Amino acid sequence: EEYRGLFDDDLISIIVYGSAASSDYIHGRSDINLLIVLTEEGIEDLDKAFKTVARWKKKRVSTPLFLTREYIENSLDTFPVEYINFRSAYRVLYGEDLLGPLNFRKEFVRLQCEREMRGKMLVLRQAFLDTEGKIAAIKNLTGQSLKAFLAIFRAILYLEDLDIPENSRALIKEASKITGVNRAIFHKLLELKEGKIKLRGDQILSFSKEYLKETRRLVKFIDSMGG
């Protein structure tokens, strides 16, 4: 209602996506992510939303992703993985469903997967060294990277014409069947992120090395998809 009051006819849709639209949501821990679609005219007046964004951030609603219909239509070849992930778990709160009808060319999806994974692998290696072996820093690094890998898993299932589970554990299970990655590593990473388990210092270091090994395995799999 607040966003409708701010943008009136320039508001096309409000969509909640991610964990808040799935069984992964943990009350008081998970953020709530919104995709807000405005007209071309409305997107020029984002300053209207300063106070509303700030107020809802106090209630774990992340700064919304503001897009236009034109931007979505013109970026399907550049960011298909992002849209596949939006669509894997979402609910329309207001207005049009702009995600459901989207179609993606598989060659663009595979190319983005390769680009993202090669980039992530390099960044993870460098960041791993930057931790200087400090356990807290290593734990933070691995936890922050999980979201990116889940996004790639969803894209891979899309490329294989398979249903994409909303639940992260089911997603990891299905993706591991196809890619050959060690799903136990990703399940453990998910449990660490959720605060369900804790690892000692020596376990964190060993776990991180195994995690880096799985990133290489995933890159090789994506390469193989290119023929």
C-alpha cells in the first residue's frame, strides 16, 4: 500500500522472491526480497521511496530491486540466470506477473553460468588467501558464497529441462545428481549458514579446501555442457 501510494499508476507489480517465498524462510533470520517494476517514468522518481525503503529495512525487508518492463525484456540475454532464480520461488503481491511468461535461450544461460563460475572460482581463491587462515574470516567467506552456487544449480536444472525445487536442500540434491558435485559439502555449508551446526577451527579450514575443490568440479561440468 505504501508503494502504491508513492507511485500510483507508475507501479506495475510488486513481487516477493527468494527464501521468503519458499520453505527456506527462517523467521527473524532471513531477509525479505522484493522486485518492484515501475514504468519508465516512474523509475525516474526513485527518490520518492527513500523513507519507505529505510523504514522497511528495519523489518528485514532488503532494499527492493527496482526494474522496468523494458529493462527486463532487454536483459534476458545478459542476466538469464538471475531471472531463472527470481522465478524459482516467487509470489506476486501486486499487479502483473512479469516472471512467469519469460523464456530464456539456453545458449545465453550456459554462457552466463560459465562466466559466473569462472569468476567466482578466481574470487574465492583470492579471498581464501586474503583470510590469512583466520577461521572467522574463512567461515564468513564460505557462507557468503552459497547463494551464488545455488543460483548456478537452478540454472543448470533449467538447462536440463528439469523442475527447479523451491527448497535449497532439494535443489542441492537434484543438482548433485547431474553435476557430480559432493552434495554433503553444500548441505553442510547450508547448515552452517543457518546456524544449525558449528565447526572447529581445523574443521573449517579442511571444509573450505573441499569446497574450493567442488567449485573446480562444477566449472568442469559447465564446460562439458558447451559440447
